[in-house]
Amino acid sequence: MIVGAHSILYSQNAEADRAFLRTVLKLTHVDVGNGWLIFGLPPAEVAVHPSEKNDVHEFYLMCDDVEAFIGGMEEHNVHCTPVRNMGWGLLTQVSLPGGGKLGVYQPRHGRPKAMVVKKKKAAPRKAATRKAKTGRAGAGQGRKGARPVKKRAR
């Protein structure tokens, strides 16, 4: 079962682009070790377009008002290209600190409902069976509701 999607942006200055995603776009993130950040995204969609080549992929962020988005980027001195009406949406490209560009558009196409991930039900736990050892110091103590261990007669 698919539970999400993981996109990768390659960058000549990954640290600067991570800082941009964290501080300017304010994406949620988790540090998976040594400062390596993975960012959360809002619901996503995927489309398949005909092509002469395989293994060609594109990544865009979507917004509800591209002009307002550009205005917000200007407040952070981030350059955006002029808006182009692509038919399917109003597109701009954001210049990333690492030198790349990231497409951001206001969709004009229908949007699917976000996929709901149904978590598997956890298997019922088997009742633990423990045999108490006799003669241990402190056996059965320290646990709430534990029964004292009976000593066997020798």
C-alpha cells in the first residue's frame, strides 16, 4: 500500500536550499541525523504525460494565489519569473539559493481528493507468560500489582 511520496531536489548548494525550504517556505521538517532534513509537503498528486523518453520527471509546488506567492517571495528578496498562463495553471519559477529553479503554480485543472492512508490494524498481542523464579531477592517487587513469589519448601 502506498503511504506517501518522496521527492528529491538535487542542488549544488543543498544546505542553502534546505534553509530556504525551512525558513522561507516554512515547510515542516524532521532531522533524520547529522542535519539531514526531510520536509513535509501538503497533499500531492501525480500525472503521467506522454513522452519520447522515459525517466523524465518534474516537480512543482502548488499555491492558491500565484501573485500573492510571488509577493511573499519578494519580501524575502527571492526572485520569481514572470507568471505564464500554461492553460493548466499559472506558473512561475522560484530561484533557489543553490542556483536551481523550482516551479510553483496556481492550478486551473481539477484536483483529486487527497488520498487517505488506512493504517493496518496492529496484530493482537499475545499474552506474555512468565514463570517466576523462586529464591530471587526482590522477585516480584517493583511492579505495580505484582504478586509475591511463593517460596517452595525444601
